[in-house]
Amino acid sequence: MTDPSPQPTAQFSFAVRSARRPTLYVLAERSLTALIYACGISAIFFVVGIFLFVFKEAAPVLFSDRFSLSQFLFSEQWYPTSELNKRYGVLAMTAGTFSVTALAMMIAVPFGLGAAIFISEFCGPRLRETLKITIELLAAIPSVVWGFIGLTVMSKLIVQLTGAPVGVNILNGGIILALMSVPIIVSIGEDALKAVPDSFREAGLALGATRWQLVWRVLLPAAKNGLLAAVLLGVGRAVGETMAVLMATGHAVQIPHGILDSVRTLTANIAAELGEAPAGSDHYRVLFLIGILLFTITFVVNLAADMAVRGIRKK
Amino acid sequence: MFAETPFVRSKRRSEAFAKWLFFAMSAAMVLPLLLIVGYLFVKAAPSLNINFLLDVPRRGMTQGGIWPAFVGTVYLVFISLAISAPVGILAAVYLNEYARDNWLNRMINLAVINLAGVPSIVHALFGLGAFVYAARLGYSILSASLTLAIMTLPVIIASTREALASVPMSFREACWNVGATRWQTIRAVVLPNSISGILTGVILQVSRAAGETAPIMFTGAVFFKAVQKGEVFAYHLNEQCMALSMHLYTISTQVPGVKESIPFATAVVLLASVLLVNAAAITLRALMRSRKKW
Amino acid sequence: MNQLAARGIRFAVTAIWGGAAATCLLLSGCGGGGTDEADTVCIQNKGSDTMVNVAQAWAEEYRAVAPEVDVEISGGGSGVGIAALIKGAIDIANASRNMKPEEIEQAKRNTGKEPREFIVGHDALAIYVHRDNPLNEISIDQLADIFGEGGKTTKWSELGVSIPGGQDEIVRVSRQSSSGTYEFFREHVLNKEDFKLGSRDMNGSKEVVELVAGTPGAIGYSGMGYNVPGKVKMLKVATRKGEPAVEPSVASALDKRYPVARSLLLYTLGEPSGETKAYIDWILSDAGQKVVEESGYVPLPADMRHK
């Protein structure tokens, strides 16, 4: 290593000067860099902006004495436009959201993880590519198309097969949501399994484990954080889904007693009533408050997923 | 010579069982796609022809085609793309090329993840509160496109970032060593080598934006707007427009007496456009992988 | 190859800047107000889901009368349309219920103009059941007992009928609360009391009829324009039990013998002028009223039409 700052000769300093970039160019690059920084930070700006804006619209009712938070959370009485006694309780819709999401996860988690295991452990490269592309296409189907399928195809099937009085219910919404959240579970789950070092597999096989044992005893424990993240992201997707559940769950405000009952979810409720509520009315603000509730749920779920993923990265 | 012992046989069986079980689970994911697409096509067949695409809805939307909705979707998608592509690509450039590993950038990462996870209906609330009312853009194509743009931003950021990260560090170092600035390096080396990955992200954004309903329902999509058959410049930015996804929703829930095949055909057109766009992205990505020189 | 890509990038960068600049321009341009278009006029029309099909049919037909006029139709419910009118965001609100006094008050305060009401047709709010349901008539009290909060009727056997297929539970099909149909039903059938929770609240009149058509134990309400003969049955309705029940029809809706008949209304802010006036005049003319009839509603009698 030579001395980094030798005495510059006259010739050398001349060379440096001539290589200096034009002022205009430097300014342009600086402004471009500033723009890039601004765009980078924009994501934070948008997330915080969304929260603040939605909260700002909801705040006046949240802090007014006409409204009680405990009634909002724990009452099932949803009468936003009543002429006699307006009541804003979202318990029935929270129950709706959770029942549909739970059913969807009961279907999607085993199938999604099973497919992830098959893709990463059991199949050849060509089949793997085909399956991954198919699952990607499955993820691309718009939610309104899923809702349409639920409304026209699934509801008739459900009435025929189960004898339920109405085909738009938790079962319908749960199956649709399962199909919608499977792709994300498969792709994140597969990433998690791929992240398990091959030496784990080799050690297992060398001990004479079957691949079933390998999956059950080695891969699942080793990849459990990533798989948890996959499931959580699936939950986030299911909780936030709007159009499909709006069309497929039957839209009835009630605490469900079985999977053939119709329910209304938080998202569907906003979608159905937002257009109606005059801007600035209590009803309008309560819908924004439901938005805050949804935002909080998905934020927590996504944060947990992110922490789970970070867990594997650290290892 | 090497006869199977019962132990080996049971081992082999359990292997085969595991394989078939997981295969069945994967097949259970693939089959619905095929069945659904097949069923929709069969039901839609009576209405599927070029005239259905080019014609306007007629006789109280019970007959005719979907042209105004199709054009409206194209408008929404491209305007939202014009907004989200520059911001998203530059944000990815920032995250991959400029950001150091500090708390600010962890926050940005978290924000991107959460932006992707915010329910579409919350985006709709934001769009209504921020663009329609606060920014006084009113119910318009512009409000709807802005809402869509913010919603689809994470798609572009994520795949651009992945593309940028796949450019080897040595390429950048070589460029810096000949005296290029950071931006010159990005422009001359990083972006050209990741252009197909970036395009993939852009295409995926298009597919996502085309299918969304909830964010545009309250910000700029209308039930009906009279448009000439085959008219391309049908809308102004400050007007509302029809959109395919919204049109599918309304004709399947609100309009009486629609010919049965029309909602199915609308669903097929929407589905086919989205899947074709996705197929383009997948092909591009495969092409990029096979062309990779490093 | 690499040079080509570099050129591509330069182009893309230019395009990005151009796009950003264009976006800024558009944003500022629209903020300035986009009223400088002389060639087309846009009438914004929003509101009742009941009327959305007839409103759409008007807009479609009117295109042939005045090609330079664009009519934008949004649904969402009468409440949506009226709320937008109060804000001055639209030109015409469609409503299947009357504006409430406080809404009129609000509109006056907000815009300084008095809402003007136009009756453009009539409708009977039909009670739909499945085609196999043996029930033929129902009274308002019975309906209130089925749909209203605190109402006790939950089984078809309590109404003295049994549904083929053995379903006894009454599946209540209602509308989302923004709909004028919902409010009209609440006011005239439930006597302003609230609905019983747990009904399937559909987002469109068509969805109500389709659900009823596919569900033997269902009962629902919607405009008679949504009837699908052969798939659902419209019940005759009596004001009180024991009184003669009246079938929903053009005649019974017009002379209000049918107990839940209503008017289809348009509201404007102040006396309409220009293209909006021409449009409403056309709606009230024979040509516009023919559309009302074709959409399944009851047109105005000849002496109340325009010209």
C-alpha cells in the first residue's frame, strides 16, 4: 500500500480538474439522489399516511360521548341507520371475520404446507416449475372473480351437497378464501424449506430416515419460523380480503353457530355501507374506525410474520 | 440377491405414501384452477366473441358487450402504472443501492411489507378520505388511479428489488473503479442488467391493478357511462369510468334479467386478461434466467 | 447487447421523468377545474339501486337523442345519491324514498339551494318467495313479525304453510342499509322499528331475487321490476290480516291500493337548467316513460307526462 495522499504534482492536479463533472450534471445527480431518497421513504409515508388519514376520519366519533368503545367492540347490535336508536357494535362481524378466516386456514394450512413440501422435497425440476407457475396464476385470479365463482357456482354446489338452506355462508367463503390464501402459504413455505441447509437432509438420510420421517422430524422443526410466517401471511390475506367474502358469505349480521350460517365480515361491511354513509356522519366515521381495527389486525399479523422471517435470517 | 426385508419394504411404502400424499395436496391446489377456468369458459361460450368486447352494454345492461368497462380498466391500470412505476422503481433503487442497514431502512422494509398487507378496503377508505375529499379530486379516474397506485406499489418495489439484488456486486465495483458516480453506475450497469426483472414487476402491477374492485368502487368507478362502441378516448381524467371488475360485480348482483352467459363472459375476459398478463411476466422471467451471463 | 440495454435504460429514464412531469401537469390541470370542454356535457347521476337499471336504460336511450351528453350512472343506494346531492357532487340523485326533512335542511345549508323533486314513475315493493312456496298472501303485520326486531315468527309452520323439501326455518333476505328499499320497508312495514339482525343483507335487488329463487325457505322484498316469472312468486299483500290482499301490479301501484307502493324520484339542487333540464324533460316525456315501463316499473299516467 502506498501513501494515499502524495504531494500532488502540477500535472496530476490538472488531470483532476479536467475530470471534474460539469456543475449542472452534479446538480442533476444530487436532485436525482434526493428524489430516490424521497421515493425510498415514500413507503413509510404512505403507511403512516393511511393510518393517520383513516384515524383522522374516525377520531371525532371515537372521542365523542355518543360513542362507547366497549359497545363498539363487544356488542353485536349493528344498527347504523336506525331511526330510533343507533347502535354500532361490530362483535358479530368480528366473529364473522374470524370464523371465515379460521375455516379458510383449516383448509389452506395443511394443503398449502403439503404442497410446499411436495414442491421443495419430492418433485423433479420440471414438475416443480409447472406447479409454481400454476400456483402463481392461482394467486393472480382477481378477488371479484372468486366472489363471482362463490356466488354462482359454489353456492349451488353447497346447497346440493349439504342441504343448507342458503349456499352463501361460512363454508363457501372459507373455501374461496382458502384457495386465495394458499398461493402465498405455498410460496413463502417453500422459501422457508429451501432455506434449511442440505446438510440437515443428508444427515437425516444417512441415519436411514425415510423421507416422511425427514419431513416430519427434521424439516418441519428446522423451518418452523418460516412456515409460521407463511401461515401468518395467509391469515393476513384472508382477514383483509373484501370482494370475495362480500359476495360469498351471505352478509348476515349474526354470531355464527355452524359453518352453514351466513355471516358478514368487517371488510364486507365497509364495502357494503361506505358508499351510503354521508361523509362526516357518525356512521361514516364508525366505518373508518372499523378500517382502523382491520389495519391494526393486519399490521400485527404482518409484523409477527416479519419477525418470524427475521428469525430464520438471523440463524 | 438383495431381497427386501419387511423393514425396508415398510420404509419404501412410507416413502411412497408420503410422496403421494403431498402430491395429492399439490394437485388439490392445481385442479381448482383448471376446473374453474374450464367451467367459466363453458358457461361463457355463447357470448364470447369479438363483438362482446367491442360492443357497449345494451337494453339495461342485459345484452351487448363490455367495451366501456374494458376501456375504463385500461385507463385505470395505465394511469396507476404511470404513478406507481417511477416511485416504486426508485424506491427499490434506494432500498437496494443506497440504503445502509440502519433503523430507518428497517422501518422502510417493514412499511413495504405492511403496505402490501393493508386490506384493499382500507386502501379504499384512504383513497376516499385523502384523494376524493381532502385533495378535492372528487370521484374521478385520477382518484381511483392514485388509490390503485399506492396499493400496488409494493408489488413493483418487491420485484424490482429482487432484480437489482441479483446483479452481482462485482459489476458495481468495476464501474465505481473507473470513476463512475453511484447514479452513473446504476444507470449504466445495474438497471440494464435487471431490466427484465423490473419489467416483470411492472407487468405484475398491471395484473394486480386490473383485478382490484374495492379500492375503485368508492373513488371513481361507476355503474354505467354511455360510451360509443369501440371509442378509445372515452374518458377524461376528472370523470368517473366503468371498470371490468366493478362491472362484473354489478351485473352479477344488481342488474335483473341479464343473459346468463354475460356475467360469465365478463369474468372470463377479466380472468383471461389478468392471466395473460401474468403469463407474460412469467415468460419474461424465464427468459431473463436463461439469458443470465453470470 | 449491453449497449442496446443502456439505450433502453436511457429511454426508460426519460420516460419516467416524462411520466412524472405529465402526472404533475395533469394533477395541476385537474385542480384548476376541468370545465373548459365545450363539446360534451356530463350529467352525474347517482343513487337508488332499485332505479339503477331504469336510470341506465334512460342514459342508454338518451345517447341517441343527444349524443353530446354523457350521463354517468352510479348505484349504491338512495342514501348515497342523496348524500352526494347534499354535497353538491352530482347533478341528479335517484331515490326510491323521499328526502327526509333534515336532509333537505342540510342541502339548503350546504349549497344554498332547495332540492327539487320529480316523480318519474311508480313501483310496488313486491314480497318474493320461492316458486314452490304454497303461501299466496301475507299481511303487513305478519311481515313485521318476520322481519322486525322482536318479531316472533321464525318458522313457516307458524304462517300455516309447509315448504316442499322440509325446510321450516324462514330465511329472511333483506337489503343493505343504504338502500332506499330497505328504508322504505322499514318505514312502511316495520313502522320505523328496526330490522331483526341475522337476515341476509344483499347488495342489490337482483341478488335478493336470485337468492330467493334458489332457496325454498326464503322470503325477501324488492321492486316489482326485478320479478323473474317462473323462478319466484310475488305475494299478495294485505294491510291487516283479514282484509283483502292485493296483487302488485301497474294498476294497484298507481292507485295505491297496494299497501307498499312508492314513487320513483329524481332530485336536483334547485330548478334544473340546461342539459339537466332537457334530460329530465325527456325522462318525463313519452319516450322516457316507455323506458320505465320496459324496465318493469309503473310509468306515469298520460296526463302527468311532459308535453
